[in-house]
Amino acid sequence: MTELAKMHCQARQGEADRLPKSETHRWLAELPRWELSADGHSIVRNFRFPDFLTAVAFVNVLAATAEAENHHPDLELGYGRCSVRFNTHDVGGLSLNDFICAAKTDALYAASGANRE
């Protein structure tokens, strides 16, 4: 588990909590399967699963984690796949919370045994 995955989200609001590009790229380097969105305001990763129910089970576990951290992703779910997108609306871009939750999402995926990448 990465150091990011051990951290917890904190309330973040306003431009002061938005990560500068240099920090965004630094944290993104810690999460090699995540990508910066085209507009630079989100990080995204696509996950693969053997079937629909396994993908749904992953989403349910992720939802509980997101609720516990009070930081919720945008999700797109389909047969054998789930796209996860994090950003922090209250800062108008990316905050450390996005990278914390991305690391936690990676840990959930690894623990699920559904890795098909």
C-alpha cells in the first residue's frame, strides 16, 4: 500500500487547496495507471473485470470507501469495466484528496483479485 493510500481526505476549498501542476505531476507519478484528463482538472483510470457483477461489486466497495472519505468519484460502469474519475469541485480542479482516493481505489482493485489489465 502506498503512503497516499494510508492518508485520509480533509476538507479542501478554494484556489489555495488546488494543486499546482508540478505537484499534480509529482502525485500522478505515484499512480502510474492514472491519467490526467484532457482539461487537466481530473484524474482518470479504467478498470477491467471478468464480468458485470464483479464490476458492480467493485463499485459498491469503492462507494463505501468514497463515503467514508467524503470524497466521491464520477463512475462509468459497463460489462467488465468501470471508469473512475476524481476531481475536487470545491477547488475547481485537483487536490490531494483526489490522489489519496485514487491510491485507495488502486488498493481496492488489487485486493479484489479482479485485475485483468
